[in-house]
Amino acid sequence: MKTIVFIALLLTLIVIIGNNSLSAQDWKTYPYHQEGSVIYFPEDEGWHPSEPAEWWYTCAHLTGESTGTEYSLMLTYFYHPDFGFDGFRIFNISDETNGQFYAQTLPCNYSNLAQDHLNIQAYPLGSVAEEWVTLEDSLENLIPFEYHLSATSENGAIDLYYNTVKRPLMVGGTGFLYQGASSYTYYYSQTMLDVSGILTLNDITEPVTGTAWLDRQYGEFDPSENEDYEWFCVQLSNGMDLNIYNIFDAQNQIPDTLTYKLCSIYINDSTYTATSDFEITRVQYSFMPDSVMCYSQQWCITLNNIDLTITTQNQNNEVLLPFRFYEGSTTVQGMVDSIMVTGKGFAELLHSYENPDIQLIAPNGNEIWDGSDPVIWQLSNPDDGRPVLFDLELSTDNCITYEPIAQGLIDTLYYWDISGIEEGTVCWLKVTGYSLDSTLVGFDETDTSFVIGATSIDEYETSIPGRFGLSQNYPNPFNPKTTISFNLTAEDTENTELIIYNLKGQKIRQYSIFPEQSQAPYGAGNNQSSIVWDGKDANGKPVSNGVYFYKLSTDKKTSIKKMLVLR
């Protein structure tokens, strides 16, 4: 009797365990649809002929069972008909142990792109047949969220099996969102897949195991045609996964909206979230070997209770075709809920950074400088992904040596205390801008010398007819418009302009003075003229409250003043 009771209890326990296991992966079935999402499985794993762009992407971290070598790989198939091909395939393998990176991009045709499930049969140009398919059982029924992938390049090959172990993450919350200026996309990720199979690299073939990430997009958003971006997938040791997108607009800015700035987080199998309320600080950069492209290589990401540092494992993993971008594995470390975590992931970087382009606005030579106005410079190529610090330096020996005035400045103006400099001293200034790690650097110097003095030239020249000079605007402060008066001489006939700047040194409005430069016929020749500024930028948009600077300049003369807009 006791034996029968024991067996009954054992069977009951097995049933309970089985039911709990099914409950933990209740999503692992076809058909599957997550409530509130627009994605349906297995249909949306397949091809969507009505969509203009579509791709299947996977990255993986693998360990060789024979050699112990650490590998990473990326495989993606694009459907993008052009030049007689259906699309192209990118296949990269990296030996993380020695840092060697092998990339190959080939145009390809597809003998099969199933529309009702994932079944890609690809023929890359000059290579062998490849596939990425959903597995089937002995009765030819699809096995939900399990796949076989095979691909071959000139340096290596894979024959891998994927088994998804986490519920799909609907990017943006529903799996549908707008990305960039106007493009829509359908988008989901499978953030954790167990991997096993065979990998070959440089004639060494061995069994491998590891984990993978799968990214799936279709719609209008096309990485080859739209705004540049930086994308990260992150797998953390606490079981959380993050999909992070930062898209740069045409002015290299990242608007603080879900359209441009998106973090989708898998918290656990029943909880996920999406937000644009996070910050990324880029702290390291690296130029590629030919010095053409420069990508960020380390990021600090903060979001509520999350504080992570993401670092690329290899700095030169650049793909050259079909366009230049960085693709490589990353390490992750940081804190979540004040508990230390580690992790790994991938970074795909289409945004390249430039050296800061700096123009010193004032003083800029041929004037007496009394220190009442700030030193002003302009950063002509601002970039949200490249914070710039500025150093200001002084030379009194014709630019042979420079002494620091101020370092680590954030603003593009500085009130310089000249009280310790003897009146009549001939000076030159230099402004140097640099990224946080000093990889990206730019500078500008005064074109000619200026003289330290008690009275600025423009304080008396504007009151004397026939002399070049700039008057204080009136009214000041003002709203909605103000008049800016100035004197020009008969010799001020070329390259004369009035430019209005904001406190960041960014050009807000520009007026060309002479008819041959503009339709605005402002007078010259020993008389006073004026311009009425309507408080709007070049696009006709009213500027915000604050201090602005206006500069009158010719090839040889410069005068600058400040004004205040009050709305």
C-alpha cells in the first residue's frame, strides 16, 4: 500500500513539475501572439513582400569545445532587390582570443523566402547554398522558435542549431514604431537562444556552444538609406536583456523621443518595458586603420536603477560593404538595483565622428580688447554623441608658446580676466576642443594679434561718421524685434556680413551686407546703416529667451556685441 501511495505521489509531482515547466514557457507554441503587440508567429518570422525593406539578423558568442577559442559571429540576410539580385548577405566571424576579424558581404538571390514562417534559402554570389530555417519534427510540423543556420565564407563556416529560451521582446512595447524622421518599422528581438553546432575558421573545425540574439525588422526603415545610428544588444548576468537604439538626425542630434532614442528591456518572462528616458555618454573613440571613420568604443548608460558601461572587445571590426559600419562584440559591467552585474552583447555602429571644427569669433585680431565682452568661439559641427571640452590659451610671443587661461570648458564663451596683463600687450588666443578621451581634437587661433587696452575700438568708432563700427542694438532687451546699427566705410565693399550667434556659438542668422552678396541692399560708404532682426532663426522659427551675440566683420575688421531676447 505504501508503495502504491509513493508511486501516486511521485506521478503527481512529475505532473506538477511538467505543468510548471509548460507555464514557464507557455509562449513556446505556434501560433503565438503576445497581447498588445502587432507581431504574430510564425507568420511574421517570414517574408513580407509588401514591405520595402526587410532583414533577419543574428549575433552570437560561442566557445570552441576542442580549442577553447572564444568566437563571435554576425549573420544577416537583407531583402532589398537591386542590380539583378534579391538582396545581400553579411557574414562576419571574429576570433575573440586573438582579435582577428573576418568579414564578408555578398549579393545574393533567394530560392525560397517563405511567407508563413522563417525559411530562407539563399545563394550568395560565388558561394554555396545557405539556409536559415525553422526546424521541423518527424511529421514535418514546425518546432516553435527553434532554427537551423548554415553559412559559408572564404574564411569560415557555421552549421548551428538555435533554441530560443526567452519570450520574444516586442521592441517599443508593441513591435511597431517610427524610427528616424519618418520611417516606420515592425521590430522584435529574441534575446536569448542556446546555440550548438559546428564552426570552421581558417581550416580549424570544432563543435561550439554558446548563446545568440536574434533581431527581426521589416518596414520602411533602411540602415543603408536613413539616419545613422548606434545599436546595442545586451545580455546581463541577472537575466535582464536590453535592446538600445540611438538614431542621429541630419544635424547629428539625437532628439529625446522614442522615434530616435529607444531602450526596450526584457526584465523577466512576464515583464518588459520601453523608454527614451535614459542617457548615453560616449567616453572612448577609435579611428579605423585608414583614419577615415571614427566610431565610439565605450559607452556609459544610465536609466533609473540601471548603470552600465559597454565596451567593444576589438576596436577595428569594421565592415566595408555594402557601406562602412562597425560590428562587433562587447563586454558589459555595472549595477542594477545597486547589485553588480556583468554581461555581453553586440554593437552595430553606423555613426562616425569628426574632429571638432572650431572658429574663434572674438577677439579675432585688429582690435583693442578691454575684457568687457567674453571670448567667443563656435563649434561648427556639433554632435550629440561627441561631448566637447575646450581649453583656452594665450600667446604673447607671436604664437610661439601658449599659456593656459582656462581648461575643460563646456560653454563656447569665456569671460577672461585681463587685469593681470599689462595694457598695450600684443596677444593671440587659441581655443582647442577635444572629446572626453582626446581622440578627437580641433583648434583655432586668432588670425592676427589684438592689443590689451582700456577702451574697445567699437566704443568710439560707431560714433564717428566714416569709421567702421557696430552700435548697441535698440531696444535691448527686446521682443519681438530690434534694430542693429553699424558704420561702414567706402573700403568695406567685400565679404562684409552681420552674423547672430547663440551662447553655444551656433550661427542663428546671417546677413550679407552688399547687393552683390545678397538681395539686401544695406548701405556703405561713410554712412550709418541698420538691420532689423525679427528674433527668428534662418528657418523663420522664433528663438528662445536668452543672450545672443552679433558680429559685424569684413576681411580685416571685426566688431561684436551682445543682446538679450525676452519673450
